[in-house]
Amino acid sequence: MTPSETRRDPTTIQITLKVFGGLCELRPSPVETHTVPARSRIEDLWRALEIDEPEFVRRLREGVASGYLHVLLNGRNTVFLSGHDTKLTDGDTVAILPPIGGG
């Protein structure tokens, strides 16, 4: 174990949040690291963000509900997992992106 691993708080996990598309304008950075309680779900991440960033989370929820935005956990669409109840683990990456189209 590295020294940083031995000092980690076992009651929290770190999540990388990546935001693409129009929601980027509401973020300080398109890639951020957030610390959440261990055993958190994606919904818990949204609730934590909502405290300081209600407009971002409002638009996120609207986009997901309308099918315009997709939430991926480590590259897998959460629609095919447990949706907002999908559990997070330390080191996970949550990406929010609009559908990609082209031809």
C-alpha cells in the first residue's frame, strides 16, 4: 500500500465526474473529482451536488428524464444498470453526455 492509500477514509469514496455538451457551461471544469460517502448511489451524488449547484442538477434531471442526456458509469449506460440507484465504488467515473448522432 502507498502512504496515500493508508490514509484514505474508509467511510468515503472518490468519484470522477465528466460533463459533456451544454451542461459544461454550468461546471467549473468538465472533469472533477468528488468525495461522497461509501455505498453511495448515483442519486446520492446528484443530491450532494444539488446543495451548491441546484441549476446544474435541475437541468441534469430534466435532460435524463426527457432522454436527452445519458449517464454512464465507467462507460456503461446506467439505464441498463440500476438507473439512479446504481451503486458507486471508489474510483468510478460518472459521465453525463448528450446522445451522439451523425452519418
